[in-house]
Amino acid sequence: MSKKIAIAIDGPAGAGKSTAARMAAEKLGIIYIDTGAMYRAVALDTIRKGIDTRDKEKVSQLVGEINVSIELTKAGQVIFLGNEDVKHLIRTPEVSIGSSNVAAVPEVRKRMVDIQRGIAAANSVVMDGRDIGTWVLPDADLKIFLTASVEERAKRRYSELIGKGNCTASIEEVEADIRYRDFNDTTREYAPLKAADDAKIIDSTGKTIDEVVQMILDEVNKINGLKVE
């Protein structure tokens, strides 16, 4: 690309942000940053240490000791806890719920946001999360708010977990978890989930991932004067 660009993709759990953002970044030839993985890593460490992820006071104390880092490789983003690659350990339902809990803690968000802004300052990025367009990258060149119905998001997440062979929950339980995360994410006091005023809203209900990615690329073409197929 001829200039450095920042694309923010926000939305609720299960909307397909990570897949769409990763595919769009590949098409554009720029870096994809999965900010949710960072909060999942914090949640994993919290759980491992026997701390309730809803205990804001203890999580606030713990976050200063947690060493979360990202390594950007040709194969994509790798998330580390200390020297441990945890990308395959942070996708369980327990960690998903825990990540929503720890993300509501201001001290956690402040530390993660510092890391995220530093990456974006040095690279062209597609970054997805809950507050990218409203808080992390308020001056992003393009802001997308990707959503879908709760039922469709639950169905997608359930199928994903079944495909990975680590699903012990029913689809009803997965839907309940998503509704819990939605409530947690939209009602937290610090940097809640919401669409930025200048965000393009994309409802992915009933759409394929390729259709969603193309809609994102169409928006990139409008703001950057590029033609990306």
C-alpha cells in the first residue's frame, strides 16, 4: 500500500470480526492485530493463578505482573504469556467469559491499549476488538462495526467449538454466554462496546464471510483510492 493505514473493526462476540479482519488484512497486505487475544491471555493467567476474573481489585493488582506480548510473524500474530505461546490455549469458553470480565477492568484496558497503539503507530494495521474505533484508534482511516443476530452468532461460535473438538456446552449455553458477554461489554463503565459515530455498520446476518470481507474492502477502496479485489 502507498500509505500507512489503520482500519478499526469493532463488534460483539461471535460477529466474525477476527476472521473478517484477518482476511481483509491478507488482501491488503498489512498486519492484522487481534486485540481480543490479549485480553484472553490476561484471563488465562488470572484463571491459572486461581483468581476470579470478576474480582476487579485482584485483577487490577495482577495486571501489573502479567507479561503479555505480541510477536508479528509472516504466519500471523502470536500471543505470549511470558515466553509461552498461548494462542491455542485461549479459545475455551471459560477463557472467553473471563476475557470479557477482565476487559471491564480499567487498569487492564489501559495497559493493553498502550501496546495496541504502539503497534499501530509503526505499522499499517487492521485491528479488531470492542473499542478500537471509539478509544484505541479514534483517528483510524476506516471504522467498521460488524454485528449479527445473537442467534446467528451463537450458531457460528458453537460450530467453531465443535470443529475444534473442545465443546462441552450446548448451543443454548453458548448463546447464554454470548448474551452475558454482550451485557458485560456494552455496560462496562470504561470504554464500553459501541459503534463509533463515524463507523460503517455491517450486519453479517445471513452473509458469507467472503461477502463480509468484500464489503469491508469496498469501504477501503472508497477512503484510500485503491482497488482491492
